[in-house]
Amino acid sequence: MSEVMEFDTVIVNGTLIDPAAGRNGRFDVGVTDGRIAAIAPDLSGAAAKERIDASGQIVLPGMIDTHAHVYQYVTGKFGLNPDDVGVRSGVTTLIDQGGPSCMTIGGFRHYVANPAKTRVLCFISAYLVGGLEGHLYPDLYGPNGVNPEHTIRVAKENLDIVRGIKAHAEIGGQSRWGMEVIKVGRQIADAVGVPLYIHLGQLWPTADSAEIPDADELIRELVPIMKPGDVMAHPFTRHPGGFVTAEGEIHPILLEAVHNHGINVDVGHGSHFSFAVARRVLDAGIVPYTLGADMHGYNVKAPDADGSRAENPFFGVAPFNLTVAMSELLHLGVPLETVVAMVTENPAKLLRMEDELGTLEPGREADISILQIETGRFKLSDNSGAQETAERLVRPVMCLKAGTRYDADSPLVPGAIAA
């Protein structure tokens, strides 16, 4: 039967890993008119305008990065080019975390989401200023900088791209205004009917005060505000106010929230990744649900207009991307299929778009990622400066977005990192 089939593109000889569909093995994929036309053990005899030989590579549903910063130019150095982070890095869908606000969502749609080749969604900021380099101006992110009525209205008007609400729970803000902004974020998320995504780990300096904030108390106050389906980000951060107590233990209340109350965990790698903390969290039985890279202009070397790259040492993080973050989880002992689910099936469910994204089935839009897993000795670094040597490194090769091929030629894909 395969001899008489004809496709625009056929991907052959790869290992297809699709946790949502229960596939992990040798399957070929045929694409026609931007949609998946066939999945079969052998389509090598089919006619096709383009034939992609994925021998020795893994083929996945189009990868979803749950923590991006791509409101380019508007959010200062934070905002990267969406296609450099997206399709040119093998990623077909991005979620910008908190870049646009109720005041700037129009610009985000017109200048970022619409022209991008990558599918660009967002968790809209609970704050009026959105992602305007807020680590430099914490006072912009207090209760006076939130308008729940306006944010609710705008989010509802843009539900095709707004899939959640972003807020920060960290001791710098807690020292200034307690948990009031988080409670307003809860109000917004409930009214819109989307998840609340919470940043953990200190971001801002604490306010001048004789009393040092209790980072552990922040967690105790935060968890009762959250609901099933919400997200806690940065579980592997070494900064105060994260998953690990001042005594170096995992907060029991967080274990309860994750295991018994349906709170999801997003890696949110970025400048919040510590190998030591990651091992403690994983050993405690907390496996992240999704894997966001959290790339931005302060932790990668984004090219300038002339193509050169300026050093941005603010957070001191080595170059990385989503597949390097995948490599780190593999190095930490997380099974490959679990890591794949973190960038395919699980984020699709988080977005409530599992009927469109996260798996490969005939009739669906052809969003497909192709990766190479190299073996050897590879140097990996965390934001404390610790280095470890991994035996496997995941690299993006290409992706298909709605059937159109994009090679992984982004300037943000790290170069050779052999140990």
C-alpha cells in the first residue's frame, strides 16, 4: 500500500517518541498540505517531494517551550527573537511568560505572535508593566501596579493566545507588600479560567528593613492560594524562597501540593538551575511536569543588529537552550521518554490544547521536531558555576511547523561544549 502513497514530505528511518500516543520505536511520518497524512512502520516506498532521512535521530511531536521571553525590543534585553528561540531551535510552540500585559498585548500580537513562524502564546502578566526588565525596578510590581478588571477583560478578549496568568512570589516582593499581588493574580486567573503561573526564588533585593523576610514563610503562605492546574516555576533554584528550606530540606507543604493537590511544576531553567538542588528535588520524588528553557537576553548571547554578540553577564549563566536543559535532566537520571513528555504531551495539557498539540496523529497540523542525541563527554554548567560532565547531549536538527521545514540554525543554539 505504501508504494502508491504520495506526500509533500516524508520522514523516514527515525525513532518516533510520542508519549501521548504510546509510540516509541521505528515509525515513519508522511506530511501533506501542512498536516500529518500517515504514520506507519515503513513509508520508505512512498513518493514524496521531500524525503528527510532521520536515521540515528529521534522524531517528536513539535516541542513546546513553556517559559520563553520573546517580546523583543519592548522588554529590553529580556526579549529574544521568537523564531531564534522557536523554529530555528527545533521548537514549534513558545509560551512567553509575563512579557505582555493588559496594556501591551496588542503590540505583542501584532509585532511578535502574528509575524513569527513559530506558534507564540503567552501567560499574560498580572502586572500593568508586563516584563519591562522588572528585576531592575521592583517597585513597579507592587499592588499599585495591578489592575485586575482591565487584565481580566483583555485576557478574555485574547484567549486564542493568552493561556495563563504570570506572577511572582519571592521574598524581595514579600518584604515590600506581602502576598497581595499573588492574591490578585489568583482573582484574575479564576475570572479568566486559566492557570496561575508563579515564579519562585528571590529575584529582587529585600526592602530596607530591620527584619529579614522568612523565605520559608513565603512558601507556607503561597501554597493555600494555589489551585489544581496552577504552576510553580524554578524548582531547581538555589535562591531563597524556592523548593528547599533554609535547612536544606524539601518543603513538606510543597510535596503535599505536588503529589496530592494537582499543582504542576515547570523547570523554568534560565538563571534558576542548580545541579545540587535539582538532585534534592528529584530525590524527594518531585519530577517536573513541563520543561521551560527560560532563555532571555541576560543568560544567552543574543546577536546584536550587526550580527555580533555582546556579553551579558548579569546572571552568569553559560549558553544553553531547550535541548541543553533536556540533556541536563537526562544527566540527572530522568528517563528520556519522561523528558520528551515534558516538552510535548504535558505542556499541551497545561495549555488545554491537547486536541491540537503534543502528539502526532493523522489529520493534525504537522508540527514535528527532529533531534540528535550525541554520545561522548560534554561539559554542563549551572548558575552557581558548578560544572558536570554528561555522556549524552541533545541537539536540535530541524523542525516542521505546519509542514514547513526549518533547520536548527539559530544563533542561540550553543556551539561545541565537549568536555
